Amino acid sequence: MKIYRILSMLFLAIPHACSGSSAVMKSASSVDQTGAVRIKKEDLFMKVLKTVQGNPDSEYRNRYMRFANTILQESYEVAKRPVMSAGRENKFGAAYPIHPEVLSDIMDLSQGKTVLEVAAASGENGFLLGLTGAEKVYINDIEESEIEKCRARLSLLPTDAQKIFTLVQGDCLEVFKDAQYTGHFDVIYARNIIHFLYGDKREDFIGTMYRLLKPGGCLIITANAIGRMMQLIGQNSRAYVFKTTTYLLRTDGTGRCESLSRDIEVEDNLVDVDPLRYKVVPLVNITKKGPKYENAFSSLESSLQERINDLVSDVYEEGDIGKKGKLTIIKHEAQSISYTHATLYEAFSNTDLVVLKTLLTDHFGHVVNSQGAAHSLTMLFQKPLHSGQEKVAQ
Ligand SMILES: C[S@@+](CC[C@H](N)C(=O)[O-])C[C@H]1O[C@@H](n2cnc3c(N)ncnc32)[C@H](O)[C@@H]1O
């Protein structure tokens, strides 16, 4: 039996599922223990099906749906995917490629619209937006290797559907400088990029996204959230937490590698600062879970802990590779800022963008209502139709 028929039978069995997005949500989504609506993979697939089912060419439909289905199978709650960057895996960490509830909202916003996904890595979100009704989707990443993955993927789509997508390799602050892109995009999705940017670079990023956005258009920003620290300091805290992953190689003959991370808390509200200048609180291991890493740092003898702290402080000061005694720091990278509602909002306070919605998402990418569980924070901003005028009060 043809894939289309199987899928149609499977999904059309859900009552009213094709009659609109709210019906889709009612029919298949569920509510988690925090009261948040949980979108299922089938809900997202239904949006694909709805877009293509009117096409009389069965071969076209099959390839279109297979393409979308593959992305959903590979991405939905399956695994964090490492991002290759400059030949190094994990420079930008690893993340669930899809935030289902956030993506579902953006699919609704993108109907018939021109969409840009910046820093898209392997482009899962951009592709799904194009396959669920966006008219035109630009997928951007600075890394050729990521765009290459997108290109390879794109070739699997029917030729006509390929025309929805434009792949743009390069720095998103540079490649859209041409005046033709100013005010060109109805929807811009920037996921997991802003927390890697500080000071002028972040201002440049915000200014660029603002310029590219059409009046009335929506900018969706996802950033690391302070998560469980938010419980301690409150969602309105203006503190920033800079998380830095430091790889420590133990050279005491065991050949063992420890990967420890540390949080650096900034005591004031300055944003135009180099986080590395700040005093560091003791190393904590919050990114690696499980027995192997649990208390990895605190289980070291205290003199060693002290030496690590000294060593890491030196490295922060020098910004370089360090070596001391038994330990060598082999990498020092992946610095990122974790945001609260207040600090993410504040980052955009020089614009007149209006916050439409804020969503917290957990480690599995799902929206949650509990701040403590929040791994990421997504803000949906809208550019006023008559922008550039007075700031819109929140
Ligand atoms: C943490 S990954 C996020 C990938 C994807 N958006 C996601 O949420 O899973 C950051 C991505 O930003 C890309 N990137 C970094 N700086 C960039 C820039 N200036 N312009 C475009 N892409 C950039 C990296 O290559 C990487 O793919």
C-alpha cells in the first residue's frame, strides 16, 4: 500500500484533525502535569498532510510527506543533536532540534508568509515551516557543513517543493545586509543563538533582526533559560548567569577525562560586559547528569578543588589554555548567557518590538508552565505596523 494511503488512513482516523489547527490540537495533543498543552508528533504531521493533500500528484505527495516524516522521526523528542562548528562538534552545544509547541505556533504564524530561520544548523524547523504552508523560507547558518546537510536534505524533496527554500550560508549579520532584505521577512526564527552573543555583537544581532523584520512581522527568539536557578532567584531577577563549559583533562595517569561546567553569576545589571571578567563562583556540575558526573567536582579532594579554581581563574584571565600540576585544561569554550524573562525582555528594550508571548520549554523541548523545569525561554515579539515611532509600553 502506498505510504500516502497508509498515513492518510492513520491520521484521518483522528476526528476533525484536518479542519484547522485548533481542531488538531484538541484531537491529539495532551496536557502535562504542569498544565501545559503537549503537541504530539502526529499533530505536526497533520499540518504537513493538510498542506499537501490537495495535490493531485501522488508521487509528489509521497515524497513531500516522507521528507517531513523523516525530519519529525529524527527530531521529535529523539535526541539532542550536536552542532558541528568549524570542524568541532559541540562548539554550540547540543539541543533538541524541535520545540513542538513553539514550532506549532510558528507554523500558524507562517501561513503564506516569508520566513527566515537564522543560525538554523541542519534546518529542521525551517523545513517544517516550509512544508506546512509558509510561502518562502530562507534557511541560514554560518557553517558550510550545516548548510551542506540542508542541501543534501533538500535534494530529497520534489523539485517544485524545493523552490520554497533558499539556503544562505554565512554570518547572519553580514549576508542579509543588502537593502532588498530590509523589512523582507514576516517571520524570523532565531533559536539558540542569542545566548552566545554579548555586548556589541548582541546589539548588532538585535538591530539586524529588527531591520529584516517586516512591520507587523514576528520575531521568535529562543534562549537558554536560567531554569532551576530561576526558582532561587525568581523570574524577574536581573542577574545574568554565564555558563561556561570547561573541559578538564586529568593527567594523573588514570587517563580519565572530566567535563565540568561552571556558572558565573554577575552581580549587577550590566550587559555590555565581558562575562569572563567577572568573579567566578565555585565550579558546579549541572550540565552532566548521572552517576559518572554526579558530584564530580565536589568529590575531588579539597586541595585539588582549590587548584582547579585557581587554574580556571588564571585561564579566564588569560583567556588561554592552561596547565597546572595534574591538570590540563584542553578546551575553554561554549560560553553562553542564560536568560530570565526580565533579561531577555530587557535585551530588546531599545526596540519597539512588543512581546506577544513567552514560552518556557523543558529538556525535551516541550512547553512547561513551571519555571523551575525551564531549560529554554522563547519570546515571540511583534514589530508594530508603524514601527520606528514611539516605543510601545509593555
Ligand atoms: C546552538 S546552535 C543552534 C542551532 C539551531 N538553531 C537549534 O536551535 O538547534 C547555534 C548555530 O548558530 C550558528 N551560528 C553561529 N553564529 C552564527 C552567525 N553569526 N550567523 C549564522 N549562524 C551562526 C552555528 O553554526 C550553529 O549552527
